[in-house]
Amino acid sequence: MNPSSKFAIFLSFDFSFTLISGNQEVQSANLSLSIIRAARLRIRAKKAKNKSQQIKLRNKDVQSASGNGKVELSDTSVDEEFQGVVQADFVFFDPKPGDFHGIKVLLQTYLDHKQWDLSGLVDLVLGQPTVGTVVKIENDDDDGVYSVVTVLSLERYKNNKCLTELKDYLLEVCQGKNVVASLKSLFGEHALGVGIIVSQRVVNLPSQLLPPLYDALFDEIAWATEDEVNMMLRNSFRFKTYIVISIIYKHKNADQNAGKARNGDEVVIHIKPEDEIFLELSSWSFCFPLHAQQVTTMQLKNYRLMGLAMVVDANKISMFRKQLHSLIDESQYHESFQQSCQIQDSVVSPHRINEKFFQE
């Protein structure tokens, strides 16, 4: 165990991926080659021959949790499709300057295709290591970042260009006079108690990591109100409200007054399971269209990629943490039950909608 890691324990997982080749267009995220060459990883390949120039992961597998498509690995490749299993030990760390590129890659579509001061946002994340976590693979030679989660105070960073542009973006994409007025209030007289939760990760990061990841975030916020070096910093972490920006898949023919579309499909597919809880606990929220390229699969042909902004009162966070633990525990139960059925009867148990589309 690396002594500089945030936690004294780590979580170990096996997860599968498929490597393919070809000339399909992808949005390059330049993820490190640690997935295939780090000493801690074991890859059992069924077939590998005829090297070319690129390795690409299927869009249903390792990719940025932005829903905008595939992630590309460069330098080496295979010509024919093969499958493998990766064993990885994930570890939590405080953000450090060397994580700049990895965090920026994860956040590249945080505000859709907008050109804005993303580097400035990453600098803010790195500038407050007491609150925030990055997830990496144990003993990874390339030190790749697979997840980042933090919270940024609107009041503390109100003069930073990146947050000014983020606020302007939300005011631009929101619709309705009431929503605009509520946003302006949060960005104005109530900004002192408002925090933006910034959370992004590769899509197939094991869901078991989510509860400890969010527990770490909110524990650190509580500690910061007591341990920061001066009163101004301590007060900057006394949040009353959180804003969460994420993405969803929304049915093109969704009936706004019902929980199902006309053909019985779910109206909304949450890419991140925690967003379903945030939405249920939110005081108010709004959706907005996105222009980023979305994953096109048969399962998603009737859905469009949408942005989702949620406003959650800080007094709901304890409930969020409990529900997140319950959700992931339930998910793991169904996964274990499915595996048991496959072994005994070759019968697959039903999944939650987000698991069906994004984990299988």
C-alpha cells in the first residue's frame, strides 16, 4: 500500500473490457496505458494479433462518464476483437498537481461542448486538497486518474473566471423565469452557502466505490469547518445548498406526466446511479439539451442525451448517504443473484434500468 494514499485499505475488483480496432471516429480521452501494462493488472486475452496503431475500448466499457462516446488508448493495438479481464486495486488519494491532466480529461465535457476555462476549474480542484478525492489504481506506473469528486464554494471562488463562466452557462441553458430567478438568487445573495459538487469518472468504475467516495467527500467537508487554518476558510465549507451538474438519457417520446414513455420504456436513464437519489432529494432541478456526440446503441436509439442540474439542500445529505449505501448494496445483491442463476439455471435476473444499459 502506498503510504501517501488517503485510505489505509483498498478495494480490489475484477472488471472486463473489450478491445477493438478499426477506423471509427472516437473522442480521444488519452487515458493512460496502465490498463494494459501496469504490473498490478492481469489481462487474459483470447486473441491478439496483427498489431496496428490504436487500442480502443467499446463505448459500453471503460469511458468517461460524460456519455459522449468512446475513450481511445494510443500506441499499440490489435486487429481483431478480443475480450479480457482486468484485476485492479483502486485507491483514494488527495488531488495533487500531477493529477492535472487526468482530471482535465475526465471533465472535458463537463459543460457540454462549451469552450471555457476548464484548466482554471482543475486548478481550483488541485488547490484544495483537504476536500476532494481522486481514484487511481494501486502501484500504477502511469498514475492515471479514474475518478474525481470534490465541492467548490461559489462564494470563495466567485472571482475566478471558470466559475463565472459556469454560472453564465447554467443561466444560458435553463428555461423558465422561475428557474432563472432561482439560479440568480443562488449565484447572488445566497452564494455564501452554495457549493458545486464536481464528480466525474470512467463509466465502468465499480459501483462499490461510490459510497466510500461520497462518504469521504462529505466527511472532509465537515472536518474542514473545524480544521481549516482560518475562520474565512472554515466558513466557506459551511454549505447550505449543493448544485449537481450531470447528464442523463431522456426518452424522445416521454410523457412528462407519467413515469413511462408510450411504449413502456423508462422516461429517464441515469448514467450515474447516485443522480437518481440526488434528483429525488432535490429542491428543484431542470434539464437542458446537449450538443456533445452521444453513444448510439440499439438500447438507446429512442433516447437523447440531456444535461441535468439539481439543487439539493445540505440537510438532505445524510439521507443521500444512507440511500446510496442501500442502492449499491441492493445492486450487488441482484448481481450476485444473477450470477447464481446463470450457474444453476442459466437464467438472468432483471436489472435496474441503468445497470441494464451501462454495465452489461
